[in-house]
Amino acid sequence: MSEIDSLMQGMALILTPHHIGLMVIGVLLGILVGVLPGLGAPNGVALLLPLTFTMEPVSAIILLSCMYWGALFGGSITSILFNIPGEPSSVATTFDGYPMARNGQAGEALTAAFTSALLGALVGVLLLTFLSTRIAEFAMEFSSPEFFAVYLLAFCTFIGMSKNPPLKTVVAMMIGFAMAAVGMDTVSGELRLTYDQPWLLSGLSFEVAVIGLFGIGEILCTVEEGLVFRGERARITPMTILRTWAKLPRYWLTWLRSALVGCWMGVTPGGPTAASFMSYSLARRFSKNRDNFGKGEVEGVIAPETADHSAGTSALLPMLTLGIPGSATAAVMLGGLMIWGLHPGPTLFVEQHDFVWGLIASMYLGNVVSLIVVLATVPLFASILRIPFSIIAPIIIMVCSIGAYSVHNSMFDVGLMLIFGALGYLFKKLGYPIAPLILAAVLGDKAEDAFRQSMLFSDGQLSIFWSNPLVGSLTTAALLMLFWPLLARGLKALFGTRQGQARHVS
Amino acid sequence: MSNTTDTPLVATRWVEIGLALFTAVLGGIVMVGAVEIGIGWSDTGPEAGYFPFYIGLLLSAASVGNLILALLRTPTMSAAFVGRKAFGQVLAVFLPITLYVIAMPFAGIYLASAVFIAWFMWRDRQRSKPYGIALIATISCGAALASYLIFSLWFKVPLDSGVLGDLVAVVGGSLK
């Protein structure tokens, strides 16, 4: 099969000491940002971006994607040992992971978490290996209206499916779009929304927003809640690992279900966080040990971790094939791709064959490397969290400032980061989501181009978005997603009354 | 997540209203900017302000929606947004960061960072074992040095050393 050939080529490309070294560095940095409060996968990747400008794209994406895997693993360490989710997507892991650690089963919980994370990620990569070429081929036929409809679908899904209030999601998203519009208009070359201010000429970069919203905002929230690290000790011996592995096969059904949930939520913009919660609640509903959930049930660790990682990896499928990221981190990576001069989307598979397959091959290897590295370094990273906050916080703030500065070598960006930090704190406390803002800031220009070109084709008629079955069904699906909360409420009301009647009859 | 013993500073409603007004104004600014460059059609199709105008419009409309919701929903909105003590802690971190950012163009990233870290550690004296001067100096200077090694030397991304740094460079150059 041609996929296997391409994969082998990719493997040959990445199996060099240089690339394996980059993987280990990426994973270590990733675990570090995953473990530290205030830093997470999205801003870890954003901080590292300016350093990759001089690298080969393949090396750069290996470094960044391995950082992503590392951050996902790092998030589980803090969830299990400290009851502090390092990443939003590992919140569900704390439900049973921390109780297990308190019962003295920290080693088992960590091994189960890491192993199921690896298995979940592998399912995501398999999906990517065998589906991406087909989806890319299919998407090659897309023209501007189809592309805009796909963007619309992504954005509407965010609004309709988000746990946050829809209007707040819209506000966050529109701020992102407005940010993307500042500076030079990509179509006419005109300057816009600069209000004659020289510091607005080069536009507002999404990296600065990521660093401010996630980094500084997170630190401020952490300070307000008053940080208490009460960690459990972890000792992972080879015996613990082997014993846990021997127990794992009996959970194959949980694992399979969680991987499927993860892949689905990763490909659609539900994201890893939604995937891990959903998978946890499904596992609790179907488990034989239902009563033990929340008290330290290993199944309650396996389910969210598998879903989290399979969603994380499969989020790269729409990013590579359609240019639409399925998670905040994937959005930042997509921005990186554009900065390196690559055009995410179906043409990537033809023009940048080596890059795509190098990345896919590195995902197999990178996840295995992650598992080995993370098992070996758990005690080291757990001890980092025991460093007092008054040392770790200023260093994190310094790293964020340097990161914001190095995007354009501009002090203005550091000030902007601070403003976004304050905004991030308010957003977090008032339930405004951050991911849609980032997604819109990265994709704004591309969505606008697609929209304006479609309008050119149709002479300003919106009916072009229903001009053929493909674009019509995409647009309709987008609108359905947008109004999903209302529809769901209507359906529930309908079914609710029916069930009520049925109960009456019986 | 404010403490129960902490006296409330401000009700959530007011913060909600403030943020909604802010985003509504932001939308207005975007619309004004878009109108300036033209939101209609020209010979070459939609003008540059066409798309941003609707972005601004949606932003303002959604903000007004949030504003109305904040005014209508009584029970949840009267809850405290943040306690006095907790907000004091937030300010105790936010204000130093602001000073740090303001000082950066003058003092340069390295010096500002070293002082910032040192001050942060020095302030935390009420802990059972205050940090010694040696530890403070090692960590703050070490962090600045590490950022110099990683960014300037290794990745060749020079960081702004500020007016003071330029002065040192000039003096150093004249000594040679």
C-alpha cells in the first residue's frame, strides 16, 4: 500500500541521531511545561516557535509535536501525584488518579496512565496514517466556498458544542478574528485597523495572545486560588510496571471505547478536554466496578488518558489535511507551519510529501520515546513541583516575557502579553473560552480569503454556500451545529414529556 | 474560588458588565476602522473593510447580549467575583509584572529579569526558612545567564539588553 511506502520513507528520514535527539529534548521540555503551573502545551509550543525559524521544517515539527506529547504526559503526572491538572485535558484523570496515589498505588496509576496514553495515541496515529491521504485527495477538489464552509463548520461546532455560554464563545472568537484582521490586508495589500499607530502596522501575533492568555492569565488564577502542593510520593520500579501491564489487557473494551471517543472528538473540534470527560463518564456508566469510581479505580485512569491522547493526536488530521486545527495546541502548530512557509491543507500532501510523512512517522516513534522518557523521569519532574512558588513563578513569567519578545523582537509585544494576561484572568473567571480566540486569530486571514473569493464568484450572493450538494451539506451542518444547544433542548423537552407519559402508563 | 472568610470585593455582575462593555467598545472600534477603509464593493470585489466590519458588528452584538444576560440573571451574578484578600494576592503579582514590563526597555531583559526574580524571592520572607542572599543571587543571575546562553548564543535570537546594555557595549567597545 502506498501509505506503508510513504511511512517507511518518513521513518528513514527521521531515524537519524539528530532527530531522535530532538524528540528527547521535545519530550523533556513538553513534560516540563505540562508539569509547571501556568505553562501548558499551547503556550509551550508558542514559546518555542521563534526558536524554530532557523530550523528545517521537519526538524521543527518533530520538536514541537514531541513537546505536545510530552506536555500531555506531564499533565498526567501532576494530576495523579498532586491532584493538580497541569492541562485542562487531564482534569478527568484526577478523579481516580489522585485517590489511587493516596492509597499508595501511585506507581500503578502512573504506569496505567502512561501506557493507555501511548495506546490511545497510537490509535490516533493509525487513523492519521490511513485516512489523511484520502481526505487530502478528497479536499483537493475543494474551492473557496467549500473551504469557507469547512471553516464555518469548525467555528460553529465550537460555539454549539462548547460548555461555555454560546455568546461568550462568539465574543472570544470575534476578538480573535479582529486580531487577525489588523495590519496588511492579504487580498488588496491595504493597511487596515491600524488607526495610524505605527505599532499596529505589523499586526497582532497570535503567539503573544497565547502566551498572555494561557501563561500570565493562568499564573494570576493560580495565585488567587492560593497554591497548595500536597504531593504523594511516587516510586516506579520495573516490577510495578510489569505487574500493572499484566493487569491492563482485561480493560481492552474501555480502552477501545475511549480511543474511539478520543478520535472522534479530536477530529471534530471537540478537543482533548471534552474527550477525556466524555470517556470518563462513559467508563463509569458501563463499568462493573461502578461504585469504586472516584475512590481509586484504575479504569477511571485508563479511560480519560486514552481519550485525551487519541484526541490530541487525531487533532492533527484535520489540521494537516484541511488546515483546520482540532485543538488550541494544533492551532498554534498550524500558525508555525504558515510561518515556516508551508500551506496547511490538501496541497501539503503533494508539495511537502517528506514533511508530512516525516511528521507521521515521528508520531509513532515520538510517543514510544515519550513513554520511556516519562517513566524514567517521573521522580525528577515530581520534585520540580516541590520548588516553592516564589521561585518558580518569576521564572515562568520571565520565560513568557522573553517568548513574547522574541516573536518579533519587539517590546510592544511584551506589553500586549500583559494586557492579554489580564484579559485571560477575567476570561477564565467569567467562563469565556480561550481556544476559539486562538483558533480565530490563526485562521482569520484564511477564512476571510475564502469568504471574499466566494463572494467574488457569486457577486455577493450568499446562496453560493448552497450551490452544490457538498458545500450545501457542509453549510447546513455548520448551521445545525451553531443552533445545536437550542435543538438539543427542544428534543429533550419532547423526549422528556414522552418518557413521562410512558411512566404514567406503566 | 474565593475563601469563605474573605470579604467580597465586587459582585460578579459588575465584572461581567465591565467586560461586556469593553468588548462592545472593542467591536465598535473595529467597525469604525473598517468603515474608514471602505466596507462596500469596489471593481475588484469586496473592499478591505468588508469582512472586519461584520466581525465588529457580531462582536458588539454578542457583547450586548452578554450585557443583557448579566443584568437579568440575578442569583448567580450577586456572588462575589473575588475576595479582598485573594485580589490583593493577584495584584501583588500583577503589579510587579507590570513594573517589570515597563522597566524592560530601559534596563534590558537580562537585568530586569534578574532584579524581578530576586525581588520576588526576597519578598517571600514570611516563610519558615527565608532564602539566603546567596541563593537569591545564584537563582536570579543564573536565570538571566541561562536565557542569554539559550537565546543569544545557542539559537541566535538576540534579546534586547536595553539602554543600560547598550551603554555597557559602548564602554566595552571603547576599552578595546
